[in-house]
Amino acid sequence: MTIGEALKKIRSELGLTQKEMCGDIMSRSYYARVESDKSYISANMLIQLLLIH
């Protein structure tokens, strides 16, 4: 499982939209690219996402 797949699974389980999941950490379009494994996410951004949820 990739990081993008894991984030999508977590987001679905929480019932959040992409915008709600990424908040002010990154843009929704960038987050969508991370979920689809077209862009990478830094460890710092990943930790921030996981901490707010």
C-alpha cells in the first residue's frame, strides 16, 4: 500500500472530503495528487496531517 492509498483510506474512514483532510497544510489539488501517487508528501506534512486527524 502506498502513502497515497493509505491517506485515501484514512480519509474515507473519517468521512472527510479532500479539502477537509488537508486543511491549511497544503492545497486540495496538491493533496489530490498525493492521494493518486502523482506527487510526494514530505514527512513533516504527513505528520501534520495525521496529527490533526
